[in-house]
Amino acid sequence: MAEPSTPTRAPNAEDIPSWPDGAWAHLGEVWRRDFDWKSDDYEVVLLKDTVPLRELVILDELSSPPSSHRSAAATVHPPPAE
């Protein structure tokens, strides 16, 4: 079996879950249940893995001011409570 190209480690709160719709957040926000209204079909990208973050167009957003982030909180809102 081939060795992984990067060392593996447990995800931490600063890593990035990315949803298929292009939304993302910090994993700590998901752990705090801030995104319970979103599906659980996200992929966690380690913050140090810049190649997939760049491919998902997240790296540039992480480098920009927070007001311009396309995070899940900024792009999709939970349905209103009934």
C-alpha cells in the first residue's frame, strides 16, 4: 500500500468542511452545531492542504477580509422556523 502524500492527522477546528454546493465553514463551527441545518455530506479539507483549498476557491477567500467570504453562513441561510 502506498504511503499518503501528506501526513495524516485528526482534523481540528480551523480545518474547512466544504459542501457540494460550494459553501464552506470552519470545522469548529460545524462541531458547535452552527450548521445543523446543512447536510452532513461535506468533505473536510485540512487547512494546511493548500492545493485542494485553491481548487475549491477557498484559499483566496481565507486570505481576504472576512466580509468577502463565501462561507456557508454568508451564502445559505437556514429555513425560517415555523
